[in-house]
Amino acid sequence: MSNTQITAEPGMPHIIITREFSAPRGLVFRAHTEPGLLVRWLGPRDLTTTIDHWDVRNGGTWRYVQRDPDGNQYGFHGVFHGDPSPDAIVQTFEFEGAPGHVCLQTMTLAEHGGSTLMRAVLAFQSVDDRDQMVASDMERGTRDSGDRLDELLAKLQVS
Amino acid sequence: MSNTQITAEPGMPHIIITREFSAPRGLVFRAHTEPGLLVRWLGPRDLTTTIDHWDVRNGGTWRYVQRDPDGNQYGFHGVFHGDPSPDAIVQTFEFEGAPGHVCLQTMTLAEHGGSTLMRAVLAFQSVDDRDQMVASDMERGTRDSGDRLDELLAKLQVS
């Protein structure tokens, strides 16, 4: 089960992702910014995520590595623009397998009736870059991440 | 006289700017990264630019203020993604008159026969944001900046 919506209009250098979480936005925000929580939900289920560094502030850089069961490693890094808040986390994002191809990600969290709507806009340097991202495993990773975050938020609210 | 090309396709959240300069790319790069040179060409001719801070490195933040003859002030800030080099300067950009509206700018410099082709891709979070930028004074500012940079590069090569 997944209520993740992924929109990638043909010919547009954007991907828009939305998902509803049954949790207050403060908690959803914490899950996106505290490295100890982030590694528990980020990425496809069969990959493990290790944070290299994670500096949540304006100009703060971050990097993490994901490893699959065969030992392959996938590095990602970026920079925060502005101090992240529940209103918006704005950051650059680069997959180290395609150096020089950077995207700008803007995530907003809107709470209503105890639930939180996450909306992320991924803006790419070209339609080709966007299409490469769509052709990669991003859809599975995004849906798995949402499901895993759902599960983590449920645990955090019980405990 | 201006050889600046500004392309803004309808319905696309991008602006692409190109311009040829009669100078080696190392010098064009210096003019984009050294604050003492930057203030001598950046912006429309009738505005003066003051650097608030300017930290040219991965994760480095920058901010400058432009003042018009009537004393109005326009602030801009952003963050560098990756260490800037003549191959690419990648940075976020936000006009403080429209907080929360961020664009990702990628500038590349290609030298051939002593001239340098500058190409910049401005990727916006939405088509509306792109259209707002086009509707602003950006075209005049971009053409003036290119002309002023041309003049500065000529002076730097004579002296």
C-alpha cells in the first residue's frame, strides 16, 4: 500500500512527489533532518544507508552512501539552501554516479487534522536529467521510502 | 551592442543565457568569483552592488545588495554546490523580495580560440517563478552585466 503520487510531465524538467503521513508535521520534519531517524527509512528496502556527514543549516553540506546486498555503493551529496524548517527544506542533490548533474529539491510539510501532506518539487538542469532520474530506480526508492517512513512514524508515536 | 542570448521557452521553468567574451576562461572565471571584480560588472548600470559576504567553496554562502539611485535596496543570497571551477559554478539564488522562491544556476565556461562562451542554465521551482523572473528587470540586468563584464575584461587584459 502506498499513497505516494509521483508526477513527471513529458518534456518538463520537474518531478513532483506528494504523500500523506498520519503524523504531526514536527515529527515528519524530525524524520527528515535527524540522521539517526533518516537512515531508518530513506531508500529502497534492500539498501542500507550510512550517513557520511549531515549538517542541517544554511550552507550545510550532507553526504550519504547506500549499499545494496551485492556490496555496490551509491553516494549522494548536496547542500542546504536556507535553514531547514517544517515550512520548507530546500537543498541541492547530486548522485555521484552522474557527477555534475544537480537537482534542486524543495520539500514542504502542511499539517491538517493531525496528518501531514509532504510535497516535494525536484527541479532539474535539463529534461534529459529529469528523464534519467525517472528511468533510474527512483520510483521504487521513493515508494519504499514513503512506506518505511509511514512505519517509522507509527512506531515513534506509539513509543 | 550585446551578444547576450536569453532563451525562455513558454511553459518551461528554465531560462538559458549565453554570451561570448573576448577573454580566456580563467579570467572570466576570476571575474565571477573574486568579489572585488564582481562588483565592477554585476547588475544594471545604474545600480551599485555591495558584497555582504562571499564564500567561494562547496557549501559556501553568499549575499549581496544592489542599490538604485533612489536608495532602494535589493538583496540576493545563495549557496555554492560543489567547489566552483571554470568547468562549472553551481549555486542556488534567491531574491529577498520573493523569499522562498529559489532557483538553481549552473554556469559553464568553454574556451576556444582565445574567446570564452559562457552558458548559464537557471532552473526554477515552477513556471510561475520563471515567468516572474522574466517579467522583472532581469533582461536589462543580464544585458548590462554582460556589457559591463566585456568592458572590464578588456581593461584587465590591457593593464
